[in-house]
Amino acid sequence: MRSLRTTSELGLRPDAAGKVRELFDLGDELLIVATDRISAYDCVMAEAVPGRGVVLTVMTLAWLARFPDVPNHLVTADPARFPEPFREHAEALGGRTMLARKAARLPIECVARGYLSGSAWQSYRQTGEICGIRLPAGLRRAERLPQPIFTPATKAETGHDENLSFAQAAALIGDGPAAAARDLTLRLYGEAAAWAAERGVIVADTKFEFGLIDGRLSLIDEVLTPDSSRFWPAGEVRPGSEPPSWDKQILRNHLDSVGWDHASPPPPVPPWVLERTAARYREVLQILFAAEAAPWRRYLE
Ligand SMILES: Nc1ncnc2c1ncn2[C@@H]1O[C@H](COP(=O)(O)OP(=O)(O)O)[C@@H](O)[C@H]1O
Ligand SMILES: [Mg+2]
């Protein structure tokens, strides 16, 4: 299984790098490479999880294909159609890279939640509401909500995103765009949750990013991946406790077992943890999108 921790291994120099992705600015377009880096407790590990970036990208492509009427940023993921110097690295970049239209990003994260978890659980416990939405009393952690809700958040460049009420989101981006983003977020979440539920996977929540491309509200970034969503195995959800994270639990358990303080540089991650984590990512892709992933299999082997 090949692995790519950074595009510098290929002699490339990205214009921007996040925790996972490296971006190349091509003018009107961006080349977005999902590396195999992995973070836990907000820290990036020194090791890579082989194929993780391919899973994230192939899953995004599969979801985009399921929403053909929704404008999105994808130009091509076919490495033979990338401009040089990227095309010559087709083997290393294939499956993990999207050539995308550059968008004017909405400065909010568009989150849909069908279950009570994460910051929504914290907020509910303290106030009975989340993002100004009052929820029924007596809900337990990881419980299904009466209906999916839209809980936008700021896009913090550093630190943690902060939850916004709908009115606050509308004040930031305008009433019309906020309503459009909310409606699209809830629609996409509903369709995705139904698709996943048929395959034994609960999408507890997910975060979309939208941008304007040619003036149209368009899906950008990654879509409904394990990094942007909480995927739970349907059989393991017990309201009252947090279900295991599908993908990162093995890594988190390992980090907990060695007593890491989440502040000092992360401890080394043994190969077996990386291999089992890599297998979990491939597994969820296989469960949700076996057919759609087939053309990309060579990049996953
Ligand atoms: N089509 C696009 N146009 C402009 N920005 C984009 C587009 N697609 C993704 N992005 C941005 O690229 C970055 C992806 O890098 P990533 O490693 O995921 O960063 P982060 O650590 O902030 O999540 C995000 O900041 C995202 O908003
Ligand atoms: Mg991101």
C-alpha cells in the first residue's frame, strides 16, 4: 500500500497546507491533494495512514456523483488530465487529488445533525438548546433528534469553530444565502443519511462547505467523509454513551493507553495501529460505495 505524507516527497511545493490537504493555486483552479496525514485530539501524527487520503477523496467523489443536480467545484479527478508538473506524478496523486474550481467560500461551516453528539451535546446539556434551537427535554447523548437540524458555525482560521444561531449566520452571509445553504445542507444530509442507513451506517452529523462559483451556491471541499462527519456503526449506538468513532477509535485508544497529554508532540504510533486504522477507512468506503470505488482500486492497493 503506497502512502503520501506530504507532496514534498514528490518535490512539489504547495501554496497552502492544512492538517490533511495540500493546495496548489492554479489561478482560477485549485489542485487539492489529500495526504495520508492523520490528526487526533487536534494534533497531526508524525506517521501516515496509508491510503487514507485516497479514501477521503474517493468518498467525496462518490457523494458528488450522487448529487448530480447540485453545483460543485470538481473539474476532474483524472490525473491524466492534470496540468504539469502534476500529471507526471499521476501514480502518486491519483485517487487522492481533485482539480477544482476556486470558489469564494462562504465564511461559515454548514453543519447538519440528526443525532445529539459533540458540541451539540455539550451545548444541550448546559442550555437545552444548540445554535438557538430549543430541543425537547430529556434527550440522551447519541440520541436521534426529532428531526435533523442546521447548526452553522464560524470558520475559525485558528482555534475552534464557534456555533452560530441561524440569525447570526444570516447576519454574516445574508438572509437569502443563509436560507439556501441551510436548505441544501438539510437536503444533502437527509439523502446521505438514508443511503448510509440502508448500509448499516448512521451519519450522526456532517459539515459541508459551500462557495460561490459563477455566482452559484456550490459544494466545495470534502463531502460526507469520516473527517467531516460522524459515521457510527448502526448496531453499536446506545443512547447515553458516545458510540465509537468508526475510523479514529483505534488510534485514540492507543494514544489514551500511552497516557499522552494531547499537548506535547504526539508519541510514535506503532505500525499495527496505522494498519488497522487504514483498514477501517477502506472498510467504510467499501460499505458505502463498493461499486463507485472500484475504478480507484489501484490507488488503494
Ligand atoms: N473549491 C474551493 N475553493 C476555495 N477553497 C477551497 C475549495 N475547496 C476547498 N477549499 C478550502 O481548502 C482547504 C482544505 O484544506 P484542509 O486540509 O481540509 O484544511 P483544514 O485543516 O482547514 O480543514 C479548506 O480551507 C477549504 O475551505
Ligand atoms: Mg478540511
